[in-house]
Amino acid sequence: MKAKLRGVLPPITMPFNAQGELVRGGLKEQIDFLINAGASAIVVGGSTGEGHTLSDEEFRQALHEAYEANNGRVPFIAGLIVNSTRQAIARVKMLEGMKLDALQVTPVHYLFKPDDDATVRHFREIYEATQIPILIYNVIPWNYLSLELMKRIMDEVPGVVGMKQSGGDLKSVSDLLLRCPEKVIVSGVDALLYPGFAIGCQGAISALTSAVPSVVTKLFKAVEQNDHVTARDIHFRLNDLWSQLPHDNLPACVKYLQSLQGVTLYQPRPPMQPVSDALKANIKAAFDRLMR
């Protein structure tokens, strides 16, 4: 799994029209763009992909369409942003017949938080029911998994192959790499992709990997080749762009950035709003500086 889930693993965005309807046939163009830009795998149903907004039928449709568009070219990861063990298992059952390389699974994301034993049981039961490797997406602020709990889950649930760490704390990434060297540890921290790669993260699943995949691929390869002069230069230009992207409306910003590279511009799902003209100007200026 460490070899398979390595490099730039972008979460695809969802092609919604202005009414918030999923546009059938709208994913292939983006998937081709991501793979041609160096993506090592694709993630469907993540937070950049507005997976939290998808109905069960939309989830099934999007996953099947993306799977066909990928056509086995790169590993395929299904994202699960759900609020119960039962719902997680039910969604995976909708994908029977597909060869899923991994599941990216958040802890439950509504207001209430299970205790540590129940959290371990949640991931164990998902794996036992699906037999698909799990990459935990540690991102939920009020259900944020501690280092000790993350390690416990990975120790006690063999099917949990690793962790996408998205809390912004590079020390926790370092601790995971130190204490779980056999596991897949990938970064979800867009502002710290370079230091994450430099200390040993196997790759990244983040908004920037979807927005500017070719640049993040160059960054990852520069670190692999110990070309830290190039890597630092890319890091600061990426952070210049990242500073222009309001976190609360990331999917819309990612779609706009993809459109600057030739991908059809789709909308975020309401009540989220399209990128304003003023914000477009700021993003475009930073994008031009990045791509110089």
C-alpha cells in the first residue's frame, strides 16, 4: 500500500450546475486532466469533492462514473464522509463490482463524538464488512483523533493502512511517521506540503493537489531528488496561491483554478457560492506567479 498510495493523490471536484444538480458525464475531463498532470491516484467523495453533500444515489452515480473514466489507470480511492458505521458500510455496498484500492474515511462529523473504544470499533467494523484497506481522514475539528488514538486504531485494526493528517500540526505528522513507519502517512495540509514531503510523507491528498496537480507533482519529485532549492521555491509560490483561497469556499476556488487550466468550470453546490470576480482576480494573479 505504501507503494500504491504514494505521490499526488488529488480529490476530484463534483460537476454541479448552477442549480446544484450533478452533471452526468462531467467527471471524465477532470480525471484526464489530473492523471495527465501526474496524479498517482484519485480520490472521489472527499471534502474538496463536496462528498458531504451527496445523496446515496449521487454518491453511487459519481463513484461509478469516475471509476469508468479512470479505467484502471491509477489507484482509485472512495471517500466516505458519513455519520454512522451502518451508513459507511451501506455506501461501500453500493460499489460492489468495483476494484477499490482504498477507502478514505472520516471520523463521524456531526456534533456528537463517540469515545475511543467506539471509534476503534467503527473502523474495525467498516473493514470487516468491506475488506477494503482504510486510510483515515483525520480532519473533523470536534472529533479530531489524538496521536495515541490514531496509533491504537492502526495497531488494532489491520485493515487501517494509514492516515491522512489534516489538522495543520506538522508535529503530529512527524510523530506518526516516527511511530508508525510501516503505515501510509499522507499530508492534507496545503500550507505545509513541502515540509511534510521533506520529513517523509508518502504523498498528499489536499485541495492544491486537485487545483494545481502539475505543480504539486513537481514539488514532490524535487523532494524525492533532494533538490530542496527548487522545492522551497515551489513551496513559497504555492503558499502565495494558498493565501488567496478562502478555506470556507475551497471547492469553488479549486474548480476555478482547474478552469484556468482548461477544465470546464462547474459550480459549488448551494448554499456555497461561486468565486466572486474580485476573488477571481486575486487567485488568477497568484496562479500566474506560480506558473511563471
